[in-house]
Amino acid sequence: MRTADPPTPPTSLDPYLEYLRLRREEGKHSAKVLHQELVTKGYCGHYQRVKMAVAACRSTPRASVRPRPGKPPAVDAGRPTA
């Protein structure tokens, strides 16, 4: 039987995670730009922590993306993916 993982301790970035999520939805993915924005909002943590948070968001699937009308379907190695 596996036990639950212990909760992760809070980080200096935690109060800004919602802001990062909103900016991601707006299409802003540059950790460098996001770190600079957070600093202007009072974040005193390191760039590396923001970079890791952005990378983690990138590995999380976004909402389903539908192809634009009139566009051909994407291909993978010459084979249609749809």
C-alpha cells in the first residue's frame, strides 16, 4: 500500500502562481519576462524558481486546441494525425 506524498512546503513564488497562470492563458510564456513582471509586483525570489514553474506549466496540457477552419490537418512524418 502506498502512502500519500507529503505536502510540499510553501515557496516565495506561491502568492504569484495565480498571476503566472493568468499570464500563461494570455500567451506569455517567457520566464525571463514573467520574472521581471513579478519583481515589479514585489517578488523577491530567484529567476530559477520562476523558470521551473513556467517549465512545469508547459508540461501540463493546455485546454484542447481545435484546428482553425479551412486549415489542413497537421501531419506527423508525412502521415495525417487526424
